[in-house]
Amino acid sequence: METSLYIHVPFCAGACDYCDFYSVPILPLRSTDPRPERFVQTTLADAERLFQAFNPACLPTLYIGGGTPSVLGAAGILRLLGGLLRLITRYCAIPAEITIEANPESADEAFLAAAREAGASRLSLGVQSFHGPSRRAVHRVGPDETLLHRQLKLAAEYFPAAFSADLISGLPFQSAEVLHDDIEALLGHKPAHVSLYALTLEPGTPLAQSNTLPSPDEADRLWLYGRDSLEEAGYRQYEVSNFCLDGCESRHNTRYWLMQNWLALGPAASGTIIDDESGTGFRYTIPPDIDSCLAEKVTDTLDSTTLIKETFLMGFRSTKGPDEDLFRRRFKRSIGEFIPSTLASWQARGLLRKDRLALTREGLLFLDPFLLDAFEELELDASLFPC
């Protein structure tokens, strides 16, 4: 079986007001806190059980995210990634892409050197913004602008042509000028990949109650300005929120968008395995608790209807669209046989490409309405779904 592996590190130095990911607060590099070491030990033991159960013959990508993996420090990432790779080599080859997420406040030179020594080939750095008022308004923990630049310089030195950075548009106190300065400052460090996320107000997060945000229309204009600026600088949009230089796509995230298998470990992590012959699968989720482990996972069956919808939900985020050959193998029919009216309507409006089943550059801006049309058409004729 071919599958990727995701590890969720459930620690953060602080909670940003926009974030609804599971994490627990921890002081970076505090050696007296037993939780990071306990997490590493539990994860490696769970990985052993997971590999015994699934016996992967190929593991193309490994992604250590969170949370903030860099709060594990140099010694912690050496133990975690080193242990994982020793286990992986008992089953298959080392992954071609190994990504580690980090935040500037904890990604010091010792951590970067250890990550590279342990085998990481790609670094994903959470910048979000250089603008002090915007960062403070969302309680973004981390260094001031000078130190941010110092950390980015180190990231570029340790992961030349292989580091990614995140920015957010629509933050409090953000204008087009502020976003322009953020993009210019980031691109000065020559990242290979940039994620530009439009701020999403998740229910229950402190930011959902804020009155300092741009209006919805202004937030949309900000993101479009950011997209255009990145493209003008030579970064190609290959997914709704992701831009890269040629050949520098995230292979791991691309597997999600193509609905290819992935295993996962760590509190709140979720893995998905699909049976291509039956067009069904299952998903397991580890409870969002620092003390939870693989043995406590909750498993759900994924029927064909659910998988087809998820394939559209994920696949049409990409500028290449869903994998049409894989879709036909799984579901015994083409995408066009399931949603012919939706495809015809959106192509007539110039929002669907003519050379492949993918939304155009402008069509991506209307992904949600497209999916609503596709799902409604799917539900009209249940006879289309494989048994």
C-alpha cells in the first residue's frame, strides 16, 4: 500500500485568536516539562503499531505539523524524526519529501540544524504577517520584525530553495499597503513556496467577536491583491491558497487534494485509507487530548457517496482539478457522468477550463458555489452511485 504519514504535534507557545486547531500551551524549550518527551515516546510507539497494521510498501511524503513542532527543540525533533525514519526504513524507502512546520519564535539555529540533520527536506514557516499591530491584535506569539527577518534568513540558509512560508490576508489593521510590505519582505528571503490564506473566522475563536477586521468586501480585495502580487513575482498559483516557484509544490498537501491515502498520528490527527476497487474507505481520528493515543481512535466508514463528494471538495481546490483516471478506477464512471449539467453550466460561464476538469483562475474564486451545484446534482440521481 502507498500512503503518506502526518504527525500532529499538539504544542504551541500561545494560541492565536483565529486558530481552532487542537493545541496545548507550552513554553518552548522548557526542559522541565515532561509532556514533549512523553508525546515523542507515545508517537513512536503508535507509529510502530500503525506500520505493523498497514505494512506500507511506499511512503512518498512525511509531514510533521501542528501545533508548533519547533517547540520540541533540537533534541526533540532529532528523537521524533530520527525514530520515525528508522521505523520507516524497515518497511520501505525514505520519503522523497519530509516537511516540518515551525514558527519563528522557536525555530532557532539549533532547531533548524537538527531538523536538517534528522532528514527534513522541507521547512514550512508560519510568518502570517510582519505588521506589529496586526500580529498583536490576534495575539500572534513571536519575535518583532527584526527577529522575524533574522529567522527567515536562517531558514533560507538551512533549507535553500526548500522552505515555505505562510501569510494571512484580512487581518486586523491590514491594508493593501501593509500586505504589500508583508509580501515584499517575505519574498526578499526567496522562499520556494508561499501560502496566502484568507482569514477565516472560525466559530468559537476570540477573533470571531472582533470589530477590528476589514469589511468582507475589503478582505476579498486584499486577498486578490495578494494573489496578483505573488503571481507577478513569479509564484504560480496551483491551489486555492498556495503558490510556488516551478517544481516546488507541496507533494504532501497535493496528496490530500487528490484524495490519496494518508496515515496520521498525534492528538486530533485524522488518517484516511481508500479501497480503490470498491470506491469506499475509512477514516480514523485520534481524540483531541494530549494523553490520547492510537488505541483510542474513533473510526468512521466512508461510503462511495461521501468519497465522491470529498474528491470534488478537495480536487477542485487544485488548478489541475481531481485526478480523472483515479476517479474512474475508484467509482467506475467518469466525473462527467456524475455532474454533467454542473460542468456544462460552469464551462459556458467561462469558469471551467476547456482542456481539463478544473476551475479557471477566476472560477477558483467561486469554489463554494460550484461545489453546491455539484453536490445538488449528485443527490438528484442516487442510481449513479456505486453500490
